[in-house]
Amino acid sequence: METLEDFRQRSRAWLAGNMRRLPPDAEPWNAMRVDEGDAERAKALQRKLFQAGFAGLCFPKEYGGRGLPRVYQKAFTEESRPYEMPLLFNTPTLTIIAPTILDMGTEAQKRRHLPAMIRGDELWVQFMSEPSGGSDLAGVITSARFDGDNYLLNGSKIWSSYAYFSDYAICLARTDWDAVKHQGLTMFIVKIHQPGVTVNRIRQSDGNVEFCQEFFDDVPLAPEDVIGKVNDGWTVGQRLLFHERSATGGSSPYASGTAGRRIETIDDLVNLARAAGRLDDPRIRELLAEVYVLQTVQGQATDRIVAGIAAEALPATSGAMLRLFTGLNGLRRSDIALEIASSDAVAWDAGESDGATGKSYIFRQAWCLGGGSTEMQRNIISERVLGMPREPAADRGMPFKDVRRNAPGKEA
Ligand SMILES: Cc1cc2nc3c(=O)[nH]c(=O)nc-3n(C[C@H](O)[C@H](O)[C@H](O)COP(=O)(O)OP(=O)(O)OC[C@H]3O[C@@H](n4cnc5c(N)ncnc54)[C@H](O)[C@@H]3O)c2cc1C
């Protein structure tokens, strides 16, 4: 195998010769402000990485990857930081959905979809949350009824990032209403753009429209599109949540390039303070030091928890600690950015700024919701890392059709 140092040198040279170097004043990439044009661009860039052998570094070779250890991906990501990268492919396509299919999918699903994701042909989205609530994932009421040939999907999903321009979704639906809550669920692959699927975009408080709500009207799903076993979708969902916590906690080996918002890293905030003429203000310097500490602690906590899980010294659910830290860290950095930018964050002259700091602040609560809320991470840490008693649940042991809820599913 090529040494890590040789790989790093080769990556550096290839990136310099083939990818667009971002100008120092380039707008930070914002996962929440993307459109169809960005999707096409990301597909083109992902194809370029694939053709050069720099895509899917940690995925097995038989499914289109390179089969390399995670340190190689880390080195490539470090080298790629100054360049435009297909960041849209990271989450959920490559960091959450591809590893879930790798762990739980059939051989045919892996061969069909993993190479297509890695070479930039397929963008995926998650159909998990429902209007009745996202935290109680096992309580989904979107249903899939078997008609003898296919499953017919009915119901609604919401808060699906990028669904309107994505190709496929991984979707949790209820297939057995007589079983107890966690045992009547099945995970499906759903082609998004087909008759019976209506995708509506949702305008958010910060003006973005990347979130979607979908409505399903007798959408046929083939039995070959079941991931894992029928009525065992919760096991698949658990695996998906594990990968989601790794992705949102910053420890996924499958992320290529710096994922998530690049705003509010220490470099961004130093630049913000400089632009505001406040770099010498002692209070601002104190805040910048805090961001530096948070960023350093996050990096070290990631290394420690990833190593602990790999060595089985920590349970796999420990990723919840990183997810919690990332959420709280994101909030704090948004607050600090607002304090540094001061009045510039709320009012600006046309052409002078795009108000990124203010808009990011409005969106800050998302840090504590996307990928599972911080409260739910605290529950996981207490119950499944520290072994404390489980919170009471009125629906435990009861057939799901008898569980009280506000809006019964179409087939309940
Ligand atoms: C940026 C972003 C991207 C997202 N992308 C997707 C996506 O692509 N696909 C998708 O399916 N979903 C997505 N979501 C939705 C996300 O998964 C949900 O917002 C999240 O799971 C919480 O669900 P909810 O919003 O319905 O809140 P609810 O579940 O209604 O919870 C409301 C509040 O109650 C708290 N709460 C609920 N239950 C408990 C409990 N048992 N103990 C303590 N507190 C509790 C929650 O922490 C929260 O503060 C995204 C969300 C965001 C912000």
C-alpha cells in the first residue's frame, strides 16, 4: 500500500492541478443554501474525484471505493480544504446512507447503489422524520402495505434536506400495525421522482428553501427495495442513526472535504473580527480564544471517542457524546459570531455583506435538532452509555395500532 506521506503528496499535487482553489474571500459553503445548480456541480466534481481515484477512499474496492484506512481520508480532507469540493455528497449520501446500505443492504443493493453514489451519479436523502414528530422515530405512521406484488407507501415525511433535487431516499415505514412499536417497521429504498410522490419545499425563517415535505399516494415499492428484513427496520434504523451521529459529530470516515458549515471556525471568526475592526478588542480576543478551545476540544474528543469505539472500550452509542458536543458548540459559535459582528449582523448596506452571520444566527437552533436533538443525545448517553434507567414509555409492549396518537395513519 502507498505510504500515507506519499498519498498526501500525490493528493496535494492532484488537487492543485485539478480542483478550483477557493479565493480567500469566498463565501463559506453553506449546507442549508443549496439548489439544483449546486447538485449538478457537486455531481461533476464527485465524478472528477472518482475518475482520479480520490472518491470513496474508505469504502471497499468491490463497491467502487479504494479500501483505504481512515487516516488516508483524513489526509485527503486536510489537503482539500483550500479547494472547491463536492461537499453536498457527504451528508447524508456518503456518510449516512451508503454505510447503512454497506452494513445492512443486500449484495444487489450494494452493487447497484454504492458505486453510483461514489462516482457521483446518485444523491440520496433521508425520509425519517414525520409531521407527528422526529425524535420518536420508532413511532412513524407512514405505512407500507403489501398488496401481493409490491408494498404501497402512503403517508408523509418532513424536514428532508435536498429531497427536491435528490435521486433516492431511504425511508422508514410501518408494515405491521399489530406488532409492538419497534417491531412493525421496514426500511425501504424509494425513488423520489415517480408518480405518487409529491415533494413540496418549505421556506425557513432564514429564507432558505432546502427542506421538503413529501406526500406518498400508493407509491409501489418492490420487495427487492427492502433494506434488511421486513418488520426489522428498527435494526436498520439503529445502524443509520449510528452513522448519522458519526456524521453530525464529525467522526465519519466517509466524509471527504470539510463537511457542514465552514462559517464559524476559528479562522472564519478571526476574519470576521478583522473585517469588523475589532481584532484588538480584549473582549473579542477572549471570545476567539474560547472558539479556539472549543474547536481543539472537539477535534481531540472526536479522536478519542472514535478510537474508543473502534477498540470496543466505548459502546457504539458513544457517538451521541460527539453529536451533543457539536450541537452545543455550534450554538455557542453562532452566539460568538453575532457578538463579534455586532450591528453588522443585523443591518448592512447592499453589496457590502450578505448578512451571513445574522442568517446563521437565525438558523442556529438547527444545530441542536438535525441528526437528532441534543435532548435525545442526553437520553442516549444516560441510558445506553452510562446504563441509567430508561425513561418511562406508555406505549411499551402494546400493539402499535392501539397506541394513542393525534393523527392515525391511513391504515391504522
Ligand atoms: C438541519 C436539519 C436537517 C434535517 N434533515 C433531515 C432529513 O434529511 N431527514 C429527516 O427525516 N429529518 C431531518 N431533520 C429533522 C430532524 O431529524 C428532527 O428535527 C429531529 O429529529 C427532531 O424532531 P422534531 O423536529 O419533529 O421535534 P420533536 O421530536 O417534536 O421534539 C420537539 C422537542 O422535544 C424534545 N423531545 C422530544 N422527545 C423527547 C424525549 N423523549 N426526551 C427529551 N426531550 C424530548 C426534542 O428534543 C425537541 O427539543 C432535519 C432537521 C434539521 C434541523
